[in-house]
Amino acid sequence: MNNIFTNENIKPAIRQGLAKIHFTEPTKVQEKVIPVLLAHKNAVVQAVTGSGKTHSFLIPVLNEIDEKLEYPQAILTAPSRELSEQLYQVARELRDAAGLNISIAHFAGGSDRERQLKKIDNHKPQVVIATPGRLHDFVEKKILLLDYVKDFVIDEADMTLDMGFLADIDFIAQRLPKDTTLAAFSATIPVKLANFLRKYMSKPEQIVIDNPAVISPTIKNDLLDIGSKNRKAVLHQLLTLGQPYLAVIFANTKQTVDDLTRYLQDQGLKVAKIHGGITERERKRTLREVEAGQYQYVVATDLAARGLDIAGVSLVVNYEIPRDLEFVIHRIGRTGRNGLAGHAVTLIKAEEMNRIASLEKMGIHFDFVEIKNGELVPRKHYHSRNERNNSSYAIDNRVNGYVKKAKKKRKPGYKKKIKRVIQQDKAQKNKIEQRHKIRKAKQQRKKRREDRS
């Protein structure tokens, strides 16, 4: 089967850009989706984060843009400011690598609306990446025109449904040109979402991508909670525990890579760095020196996550979790290659556990560890503690007293009384929780109306 990244229907500049950011082997979702969207067919794609779905629609979308036409030609939506920001950054990376003269704009609720309006006045965007509420606002007020839109993509469609944004998407979809190519990407396709999509897509291509094991079974994948400790100090301690043959440490920005490199060098370690701020010539020289064994540690950005192919990487460290969670898979995949054993460690704090939960949903399994007596040892997983502490119906002290007394032998009817009190307490808390949800929903609706006014 021909590699879709070299397909002649994709502009040469984009093909070169893909090679530049080290996209050489397409994922399953990219193989199936890109030809469909290049052929201007509607698609409903069921694929999890981490499957490569983002580039499966970005490549066809950027391929269709007429650089001379200064109107929105593609609209991509994501349900939250964070997700839309991630999508915006990935789109810019591909555009810049391909050297395309395409204007990409990001519009999200919760951001400075006036500043976004000035951007539109100064330069009309050709690709719009937005949250549904802000997009509704700008289209309703005719700030953004839809007359020339060729592609409309709903990313994280199930989350869009869950967050109550389908009405906003509906408003946009009704106003699109009839020949617009529509695509929805979702981890799951609930009935309500399927019915909604059917309203705008007649016999779309249904593409379902299975979620295989995303991390090689030869890799030990650990999670290290740094607590209140200094992240750099923990990293240094980790790197010097067992003297890895070759360790690659991933950070999110060029500045952090530079900072970490200096810090580790000051600790006496032989450290090389790789990021987009160094020249291609310097990068190749550094890689040659690493392969020759002149360095034991390499600090890199995600630029190297796909393209770094060095034999003998025995340890990968995620110094911080990337904004685009898909990169965790590519980072970890630098070790444990060719059937060899590998080790990956991700540094986290308690407040980042929601991101770990997202990674686990993608099929990535972590083992919790801690540093004790100069070695990594297993520790209890957060989940069991969190489930106790964050129970929807935490029992207050009064009821807790009844529960403790229940362990003693009592007169007949006493246990029933305890159960009744607990049930009443749960019912009361449930009422309060429901009122809170209703109140919060009303506030959100009110805020959306104010944002649109």
C-alpha cells in the first residue's frame, strides 16, 4: 500500500513539511481518513486521542486552502479553550513546516474578545479554529462570513455534546454552503450525536479505528509524583539512580530545554540538547556525537519525539506532560525499540492527575513509583485514595459517628436507624448537588448570552 503522506494529491509543500516534522509513517486513522477528505467526502470518525486523528484532518484541510482568497475557507471546532489552543498550535506547526502562506486564527470563549476582533480586522483568517460558543457569536454578528467555507470539522464531538454545544454547532452548520465537506471526530458516537450528524451528512464515510496497545509491552512505564519537591532536583536524582546507558528527557519548550541543559551540566552531567531553535547542521552534529557515546543525556522538545531514532535509549523521562497528549506516546516510543527492554518515567504533581486519567483512557498504563533509599520502588496508585476522598456522597461527621457505633452490638432496630440516617443524608446532599448543577448551568447559559450580545 502506498504511503498516504507521499500521495500526489497532497501539495508538494505539505509533503515536504510532513517530512520536516518527521511524519514518515502514517497511523491507521491517517491512512483511512486522509483519502476520504481529499476526495471531499463527509466522514464520521471514531478514534481516540493518541491515534493521530488531528493530522488526519489538518493535512486535507490545509491542502484545500487557496492562499489568494482572504476569507475563511475552513472551520475547525473543539469544545474547550485548552483543546482549541492545542489544535491551533499543531496547525501552525504544520503550516510553518510546509512554508504555507495561510492565515490561521484561534477564537475561544474566555479570551479577550476585542483583541480577537482586531485580529480579524487586520487580517482575515483563512483557517478558523474556535470553540463553538465564540464561533456562534462571531457568525451571528457577521464578523465571520461562511460563504467560502470548504471544510467544517468538529473535533471531540462527543465532548461537544456533553458540554451542551450542539446548538451552537447546529447554528453554524445551517449556514454553511451546501458543498462544504463535513467531518466529525469522536472517541464515542452516542445516539444523540449520531442523530445530529445524520441531519447534515447524507451517507457519510463511517470510519472506526480500534484502540490497540499504544505502548510496547517491553517498556516499563512509571509515574513519579514529585509532591512539593523541586522538579529539577527530582529529575537529577532520577537520572543518577542507576546510570542509564542513554536517557532522553522531554520538555515542552525550547526555553525549558535550555534551562534544564544548563542545570544538569552544572551538576556535572554530560548533556546534549535538541530543539527547533538549533540549526539542522548543529542538530545532525549533536546526534552523531550522541550515537558515538559522547553524551549520556539528551534534553529535547517534541520536535525530536517522532524523528529521534537513536539506538540504545534505555530511559525516557517526561519532565512535564505535553499540551498535546498524543506526544506522550511518541516520547515513550523512543525507548524499548526493536524488542529491547525500555523504561519511561513521567514526573507529575497531584493536580495533573486528570491528564494522567486522559492518558489512561487512551490505553496507556502507568505504574506508580517513588524514590526510596536510592531506588525506584512501587507505591499505591492514586485512584483508590481519590475515590475515597472525592466520593459524591462524603459522609459528614454526624453520620460518621453513627457508622462507627454500628460496629458495636446494639438493640434490634438500631442498624436500621443508622441506615435511614445515612440514606437521608445522601438524599439531602443529592438535592444540594442537583441544585448546584442547575444553578451552574443557568449561569453558563446567561454568560453565553452576554458574550453574544
